Amino acid sequence: MIKLLVYEDNPQLREGLTMLINGSDGFEVLASFKNCNNVLSEIQLYQPDVILMDIDMPGTNGITGLKQIRLVDSEVKILMLTVFDDNKNVFEAISSGANGYVLKKTPPAKLLEYIQEAQSGGAPMTSSIATQVLKMFSTIHSDRGEQYNLSEREKEVLALLVNGYSYKMISAEMYIAIDTVRSHIKKIYEKLHVNSKSEAVAKAFKDKII
């Protein structure tokens, strides 16, 4: 039995969700609320497995409620259920510890699947949301990688450094003279603002340069 709390300010939708979930085998809504004003005491009282959380609610909204919960409880699964599919809300919810992000127009049978998926450790997302998330992280990755303006050749040398290659091994792998390797590495250090191989490797990992 998956036990849920529902946070939704629209009374008709709140009641509809409760009826849908309670009418399905293996699910039970313990309680439902119109905002997150008392969210910490409520999750402590009811000990839910999954929380369905709207974003835009009067009083304490869903994002704030999510952040408050995550300060004290990292285990309960929180599924954002919302009309918002804009980048800002998606990114803030996921960054704040949401386990999934589902639009309110999701068909009932699919919503129940998403709840089960969240409960079993998955990260359910409406397909349009998943596409946005991939784009956002792709942009973050490329922005970080490009900010140092490394050439493709320099990235190749850096990748070999990360993999533990010596100057001599890089020379053999890339069919270039050792002096050319040294020249590439000198430029890499300058562009990354580092002074050693270990610093360069650390920065390559930290800023996802390669």
C-alpha cells in the first residue's frame, strides 16, 4: 500500500485526486491540504510514502514546502504535480530535491504509474518536462566547457591527462612531438588558470570541460 499526502489548493482537483487514488488498489490518500503552511508537522504526523505537491498555492507554496521538507527528510518521495512546465520552476523543483515532475493534464492511469515509479526510487517526468531537463543540463554542460575556450586539440590533450597519460604517452598517442605536447599543456594551464597537472585534472572534472 502506497500512502500519500496531497497538497493542492483547487478543492475540486484535490477531491478528484483523492477519489482517484483511493479508488485504486494499492494506494491510499492519508490527508490532503490546500497549502504547505504546516507541512513539517503534517508529514511527521502522517509519515507518507509519497507526496503529491502543487507548486502555485496561497500561503506557503510547493517549492518552499519542498525545500522545508528536504531540510528534515530526504527519504519521502515528492512528486511535483503542476500546470507549470517552464524552465525556472522545473529547474528549481529538481534542484531542491523533487523526485519527479508531472503535469496536471497527465491521464489518471499514467499518474498512478508515476506515483509507483517515484515510490520505487525512479524519477518520473512528463515527456515534455524530460526534454526540457535534458536541454537545460546540456546547456549547463556546454557553457561550462566552453567558458575556457580550449581548442579541440587542447581538449584531447586534457582528456589524456585526466586518464593518467604522461607527456611521452600523449606524444605517442597523438603522433606529435613532446615539445608540442608541452606547448599544448602550457596553453591549457594558462586558459584554465592552473599551475599543475593535478589542478588541471580537478578543474576538468569540476567544470565538466571534457
